[in-house]
Amino acid sequence: MSVMNLDGIMFRNMCKGGLDAILAVEKKVNSLNVFPVPDGDTGTNMKLTLEHGVNDSYDTKSIGEFSLKLARGMLLGARGNSGVILSQLFKGLSRHLKNFETISAIDYKDALILGYETAYQAVIHPTEGTILTVARLGIENIKDKITNSTSFEELFALYIASMKDILKETPEMLPVLKEAGVIDSGGAGLIAIYEGMEAIILGKEVPHILSVDDKKKEEEILFNEDSVLEYGYCTEFILQLQNSKCDIKNFNLDLFIKFLEAHGDSIVALKDESIVKVHVHTMAPGDILNEAQKYGEFITFKMENMSIQHNEVIKEKKEKLPHKHIAYIAVAQGEGFKNLYKDYGCDIILDGGKTFNTSAEEFLNAMDMIDADEIIILPNNKNVHLAAEQARNIKDKDHIHVLHTNSLVEGYFAFSMMDTVEEDIDVHQQIENMISGIESVHSFGVTMAVKDSSYNGISIARGDYISVLDGDIVYTSKDKKEAVTLGLRKISDIDEKEIIILFKGKNLLEEEKDGIIEALEEEYPNATVGEIDGDQDTYGVLIGIS
């Protein structure tokens, strides 16, 4: 039997199918990245973004209500450029669906169009040959085939086939893809998600891979057979009140809250028609769940051991930092860089992790801790720009400013040019100072290639050392020191530079560092050569040249 109408419950199941599908091909999509560096993997970022949306939503028959909740969760959880664009596609989708209880294929077609239009608007300089093109032409090329008699099976078959045709053409649209011999990774991820959604419509199984991440392994260590439960459980649930169990209209929320207060704290409880939503910290969640079940049945519930959260130092302080004129938020990697930024007065430092996939929600949480007239954000990675901008747009505050720093080195030189004397300096003057630092420096790094590739006419073999200058691969070598010395020669005016600072990464040995410093001092006698322990991942060698 054909599916002619879609409600919120079915659509949520479809999104779960999409999540299972992207999880199954996550590594394959990651391998399509043009840069042979483990930095900001597309498949992982798309998976985490959709996962956040699905986990933040709940079953509701209204597709409008569900799509708004899904989009909000995806916007908050968006990571990397691909994740942000995916969240914007679903944001546009939700804008069209928000007033619908159920929809037809024509309604969904119109939502897909608004989805890509919203995503294009979110990107300052949209690039064709990417996920944007796949989403846009995927629906534009088949929209005239969608009629009142079109089923969702037919719509998804047409849409996916159309997107696949466009995906094959992306190397012709974007030369860097053609040179690397890959198709667009974001487009491939989007198709995988829609294939998972289609499988649910067709009643087929979606390949599912159980994700066991490092955090779960850490939890086993942080709470074992000898641990003591000190902090209780963070308990959240959504309860569907049942006519068979209570008088829904006269359900006494205040009385229920009194029960919660007797068994826990940090209570948030609200009633929305026949739905009750609860958050509580308690030592005995079973008592609360048993009491709640007297009135209805659970739609969802979640419990987290707060002793683990405490041990992981996941729960950040809720109180705001002291008021100041200008506050700074930066994304960093490595204790060395974090300490450098702190020394310059950075207020909150977000850990970018190995792949720099900081989410919009992490930026929002940081903003909430700050009490300042102005906030300046340094993403320090081009893959984090959109997430930072998305967080600013969610806040919709003119006093939040995002500097498009592309590297840890640019972040360091931006901080180094700040005026730290004048306390009430105009924020635009301070931004101008910091931009002068960014524009004055070349950011150079050396890391190891994780796959065979080709970029800018340079053939790269897995295991080679690649020299990256201002975001572009400029040289490759089997020898690390040669990758540094000859890679730097790609800076046309390198002999005129006055400052060369090496930031030592985690995987750079002390003797290797000493050899590189010696070579730099010999090669550039007129420059001041310095060294700082950055402790960063991925790039064993980072160098700022100014």
C-alpha cells in the first residue's frame, strides 16, 4: 500500500533510519574528504548533527511540531560545515512544514525547495559541486514530476536518483574533487541519509552499526563496582497522560511537583495538554518513575549517572563569569595553546578535539556563561566558522562578533595584537587590532597524510609528510624536516620575514624539534626564531611566520 500522507511519528522513524544509514557509511563518507588529513570528517559531523536532532525530539503525530523540534536540535548540535549545512536544510524544511499535521508528497517537495534555499542563504560564499548543489538540483530537476497522485515511495525514488546523478557530476563542477578522484562527501552523506529514510517508507531494514565511543568506555572506568553514588541521577521524561489512569483535564501538576520536591531537586516540570515533561535530579529515579506511571505511560525517558558527569567534569559551572567590557571565546587544541590563550585573557576556551568539530550548542553554552558588553569568538579552524556563526544567529545579538580565524596560529597572532591596556576600548577597534594580527601571519603546518591523494598538482602517498600553507597543500616529502624547510620556501617573501615561531605538537619528538629549530636559524639568520609548546594534535609542526 502506497504512503500518500506523512505524520510526525512516521517522519521521526524515517529520520532514525537516516541516522542509522549515515552511521553505517560514516567512515566511507569520511574517506571522500579531499584533504588527506584527519581534520573535520564530513560523515562524522553529519552523523553527530542528525543524531542531536533525533535525540532532542520526541514522538508526536504533528509533523510540523516534530520537524521544528528536529531542526532546533540539529541547529544546536551542528558540527563542521557539512553539519551546519545539513541543519540548515532541515531548518528550511521545518519552516514549510511547521503548520502541518500531516503532509503530501507535494508538501514535502515544497519543503525541500525551501530547505536548499535556506541553506544557500546561510553560507556567505556558496560553492557549487558540494552538498548544496546536490540538494538544490536534486529537487529542482524532478519537481515538475511531483503531482497530487505522487506517493512518498515515488517521491523519494525520484529525489534520490536525481541526487545521485548530480553527485556523479560534482567532480566536473569542483576541480579539487576531480584532482583528488572523489565525489563530494557532503552530497554522498545527504544521499545516505535519504536512502535510510526511504528504507523506512518501504518497510526495509536499514544497515545499523552500534556506535561504542570513547565516552562509553570512560564511563565504565569512571564508575565501577567499587564506586559510590554521590550525585544521583539526572532524570528526564515525557509522560503521555492516559484517560484510563487519570482525569487528564484536572491533572494536578502542582501536587506532582510537590512529590518531585520530596524526592529530588533541580526540578523542571510542565504540562502541555496531555503531555507532561519533567527534569529532576534524584537519588531514587525508580520511585519517581513509578509515581509518574500512575498517571500515564512514557513516551521517552533518559537517566544519566551524575557521578560520572562530575568525574568527567562535563557539567560546567552555571554561574556567569564576572562582568567585563569585552569577553573572548576561542576554540583550541592542546594544553599549550589553551594556556597561551588564557595568558592573553581569553575567557572561555572550547576544546576542539582532534578534528575541530565544535558544535553550535557548545558556543551557545559558552556565551551563556559570559556577562559582557561585547563577545569576540575565534573559531581557529575554517571547519568551525559556520557553527560559530550559527550560534551567533541563534542568539541574534549584535554584540557577538565572529573573527574568521582559520588556525591556532592565526588565533595566537590575533590575541597578540590585542590592546590590553585600554579597558574600555571600542570593540571595533579591538577587532581591527586582532585582524591586523591575523593578516600579518602565514600559518604553516606539517602533518602525515592518512591516504593517497592528489592536490594542487601534488601527488601524495599515504605516510608522506605534507606541508600546508594557509590552508593549501604546497609540498610533500618522505622526510619531516625537509617538509618544513622546503615547504616554507613556498612563501615568496620568506627571506623578508622577521618572526618565525614553531609550535611543537604532541607527536613531534624533542630531538626533531631541535633539528628543525637549528635548520630555521641557519636558513633565516635575519629572523627571530622562537619555539612554544603547543601540544596540538594532527600537526606535529605548526609555524607562524610574520
